[in-house]
Amino acid sequence: MKNFKLSITVLLLLFVSIKSIFAQKDENLIATLKEHSDEVHSIAFSPDGKQFISGSKDETIKIWDFGTLQAIQTLQRHYATIYELEYSADGGFFFSGGDKTINIWNKDGSYVNSLSGHTTAVWSLGVSRNGKYLVSGSFDNNFRLWDIKKAETLHIFENNKKSVLAVAYSISNNLIACGSQDGSIQLYTFDNFELIHSFSAHGGNIYSLDFSNNGKYLASASRDNNVKIWDLEKMEISHVLTGHERSVMSIKYSSNDRYLLSGSYDASIILWDVQKGEEIYTFLGHSMPVNDIDISQDCKYILSASSDQTIKLWEIKPEILINYYFEDEFQNELSKSNLFDPKRSSESRAEYKERQEKAELYKQTLLQKFIDRLDKSN
């Protein structure tokens, strides 16, 4: 009996310990949104940052007000999971792909039109800068280029590969990319739909592609747990990013091309430095796979959509960037100020409190100084 009671006590202590570990909150997490009734598979910021949209296995799209973080509208026209959402560059429209169709919506949620032609679920979308054309990938063995205004297929790329689960449209130089289940990537021109290069890219399904905004690089995410960055001028690999432990489901370049964001089946989100190919920070908080991610135009916020039925909003706090780019220099500056020393024997409590307040003000001023340096280096 004594040993039994001891075992129960140990189990209880272990349970409490595990619970406390998982209860820890990433200080960069702003909000967890739970309006969907099933897995959330797609997320997108509007270009102006005033709203965002989410798509779910519950067959609904929700439009959210970024200021209040409230769902202001629920749209239901698809009859299956909404795997992809994309805004037009000017933010006037957005596009949703899920069942066999792509729906076009005004920013306010009013329905515009549908694009039909795929024979299986639409998995990914890419939109041209001028908002006239859209490329789509599906579980069928081709991917399509659409004339949005005419609502008709402009071209079908018969690449004779397995299902095309990832597509991207370069807003800089009108290149089109597709990634297949066999791990290959094909690059096509928009002008004559010519295949200009093929990469034997990954050891498994390619789930996501994204062109850098300057058109010089293409990032790919795969079932092989890796993210790769491809130099399109040299047509060779630039970096292999290996921080995830399971399939990488979604990737996104920041507007300034300095950062790359990735979301994974391992429930983590990683912010990468593109030039160095290094991990800056890992955001932890989801309990199930992260299916989609997006980063705001001002590079300050991240949205993540997960199979745990939640959307999470994260802040890229200045401390994250300073600790990566300027850690030693920043710490030296703090130390030289002498404001962060332990309480001195000669100080009263009031004096120590006043010094702590000055220290916090100095720290915030210093953070801004280094952030300004980082911004100027873009």
C-alpha cells in the first residue's frame, strides 16, 4: 500500500509538472481566436492590415477586424475544406480555393464569381500583381492559369506529374512555379507558358511555394521537413533550412524580403533570416499542426491557422530581432548605463524603484535605436 501511495503521488506530481509546462505562454502571443468549429487551414492578412480572413474544414470563411479581433462576417459557399485564401495586391478582392472551385469575393465579403475546371480539391493559389490572372494547383495532375475578369481558363499546364499541391506567381517578373507530390519544382514563363527550368527539389510532397517580392528567389516547403531557398538567377539552391521536425505546410516571405516564415506539422512557426539562412525565433503555442501562416505588411505581426481549430496572432517584438542581430552590442549598451545593477546598499526603496523606471525607459529607447538601424539596412 505504501508503494502504491508513493506511485500515485509521483504520478500526480508528474501530471502537475507537465500541465505547468504546457500552460506556459509565449510572451509574443497576442490572442487565440476560436470561432471556427473545425480545423483551420488557411489565413491571410489584407494588404492594408485592417482585416484578415480565415478558412476552415467547417466549410466557412470568416472575415476578421484586425483592430477588434472580432469575426465580422461568415461566408459559406464552398462544400469542403477551404485550403487556400489570397488577397489581390490592392486588397479589393480575395480568392478562396477548397472544393473543386475557386470563388472570388469583394473585400467586404460579397460574392463576385466562381472559377470552375479542376476535378479535385483546389490546394493552392497565386495572384498576379495587376489582379488580372490567377494560378491554381489541385490534386488533379495539372495546374491552371485563369483570366479572372472573364472567369475562364487561360492555360492548362500539362506537366504529367503527380498532384500539384503548391503554386506561386511572381509579382516581380511574371514567373509561375508549381511543386508536385514527386518533390519536383517547375518554372514557367507567363508570356508563352514555356518551361524554363525544373528542380529536383525535395524528397517528398511540396506543400508550399513563395517567390520573394524582388523575384530573385523562390522558397519551397516539403514533407521532408525542410525549407529550401532557390536562387533564380543562378538556378541553384541558396539555403536549406532544417529547423522543423515534421512536414512544413506553409511558407511566406516578408514584404521587405528580409524574413521568411514557415509553419509546420510539428505545431511550430519559425521566423528565418533569408540572407543567412538561419533561424531567428520559434513561436510555440499550437497543440496540433500549423496549416497556414501569414506575416503583416509592416513585418510586425504573424497569423497562424491550425488543426487545433484556432487562429493565433503573434507579435514580432523588437527584442526578438535585437537578440538575433545585435545581441552583444545591445547587452553592452545596457551594462554601460549602470541602470540595471542590483539594488545598492546606499539606495532606498524609492530610489531603487525610480532607477528601475529609468532603466525600462532607457531599454525601450535603445530597442528603438537598434530597430531603426535594422530598418535602414534594408
